[in-house]
Amino acid sequence: MYKFSIKHWQRYIAVGMALSLSALLLTGCGDKAASSPAGTVEKKIVAYGVIDPQISAQQIIADKKGFFKEEGLVVENKLLQSGGDIAPLISSGEAQVSFESPYTDIAVAANGVPVKIVAPMADIGNTQCVVARKDAGIEKAKDLEGKKIGMAAGSGVLIAIRNMAKDMNVDINKINFVTLSPSDQIAAMEHGDIDAMACWEPWVSNGQKAGGKLLFSGLKSYLTDKPGDVSWLSFYTTMQVTDSFLKERPDDVKAMLRALKKATDFINEHPDEAAEIIAKEINLDKAEVKHIMAQNKYDMKFDAHFRDSCTEMSGFMLEMKNIPANPAFEKYADPGLLKAVDAFLVAD
């Protein structure tokens, strides 16, 4: 299942994979014009995204439900196979409007590319999980000490593990991390070579199907000594625009944000219909899409929590040596137009 997302998730969530600096130095093109049925020429916005209901749910819904059109916009959604493919397009100037994650924005900003996040789209931290082997004897947090956890190098889920350890007084130095790809983690867990796997969807679901037990995600714990909601990792998807687009077409950005707010409300109010629309657009089974979307919090609120999660991610990326320097939050994020659209969505 989730055939589309294997390549995507390997490049997108396993944040240890560094971006190519040569790709970041490409130069590119700007807006393209589109001819209307009446023969006149209109300025078209090309919005890049990913064949993924976590990154591109709102841009798909805004298109298919006519919310872009209601705001007087002509928007062409270009959905790519991998979020990692968008970074060089932002850097070249081709992707003036795109949907991806703060990881991409931090990476390009750290390499001198002028880009701004204008709004969060969703918190997908609930898909970053640790799954235990069924007979590993892990019930509470302290049980992880002395155990072997399989994890891809540089995976963002390590942030969740670190925060869990700090919160639950677990000595993380007593956890043995084994570097394994997602598919190898499942095989190693089945063979008893590791006690748990630290991964993301769809591998989390596959690990559970193989008999594994979900211990915790970035946002929810199933540990016996701390069940319920937690704040161990928020991983956001975002809308970003190049600085030049932000300067030249602020009214279009605001119109897009209004349309995307309508789409966000629609997803939360009509999850089944939204999943059906998105599944058809990205050629996936509706039940699979609904399962993925149910794990996420679709919310455009630009607040201190969002800021803190970006800052935590940039610090992690610097530690993993994925960026040459840690850019200031204001270098790659600007809530000004979102505040103009809906002041409630922006909180200090």
C-alpha cells in the first residue's frame, strides 16, 4: 500500500539526507501565462506540490472544489513524486509557489535562497512513530533502555525519541540505535534483530501488520506510564513562496490563502468527501488516503508552537550537518499576509 509514498517519505521525512548544493544554485524561470477560453491572456499561478495527502491536501481541495476560482485565481497544481524534488525548483526560481515542509525552506534558506513560508498547512507529527516488536517486553518508557531501535540515518523521528526520553527520564545513551532503512527495520524486527523500529507511514502501519505494537508518535503516546497526547515532535507541511513573488503579487498570495483556508475547513468538516476527492486526484484507494489524513492536524495557525517546531528542526538539521548554518526563523517565514487574511490564524 501507499506505493506513491515510499520514495517520497525516504527523501522527505528522513531528514538526514542532505540536499544537493549544485541543484540549489540553478537559475530558473518565473510565472507563465495561460490563455482563457475567451482568448484573453491571464496570469496563471503554478503551485508545486507532492502526490501526497499530507503535503498537498489543501491545494487539491481548493482546486477541485472551486475555491481558487471563487477568489479569482487561475491556479495549476503540479504534483511531483517527491518533496525532495521541489527544493531545486524553489532554488532555480521555477517553483515560485509551492507546498512542502519547513525542512525544505530551512535547507534552501541556509544556502542563501530567498523564500518565505506564508502559512502552515498541517501538523503530521503523528505519523512519526516508534513501534515495538510484539515480544520485546516494552510497555513503559524505561523499558526502552538497553533495547535496540532500528532507524534510518538522520530521521526526524529521533527528535521525538529525544523529547520522550527527556520527558520520561529515560537515559537515551542506554538505547542502542541500529542504522537501517525502513523496509529493513521491519525485517529485522520480525527476525528479532531489533526490539523496535523508529519510522513513519506507511512503514508504521506495515510494522503493526507484522505484529508490532505502537509505542508512541510525535503527538500521541501509548506507553503505559504516559498514555495520551504528547508534544514530542510536530512536523509541519507548509505553503511557501519566493521573496520575489511575495513582493510582486501579494494580493494573489492573499487570495490563495483565503482559498486554502476554505479548503482546510472543508477537510475538517467533510473528511470522507475530502479523502474521496484527493484519492481520485492522486490515484490511491480512498481508505488508504482517509487513514493517512486521519493522523494529521489540518490547521493553518501560525503561532509560537509552529515557530518553535521550525527552530527545533533547524537546530537538528545543523547538528546532523545537513545545513551549513542555522538561518533565523524570520529569514524563511513571514506571517504578514496570513494575518491580513485572518488575524485569528496568527498568534505571537
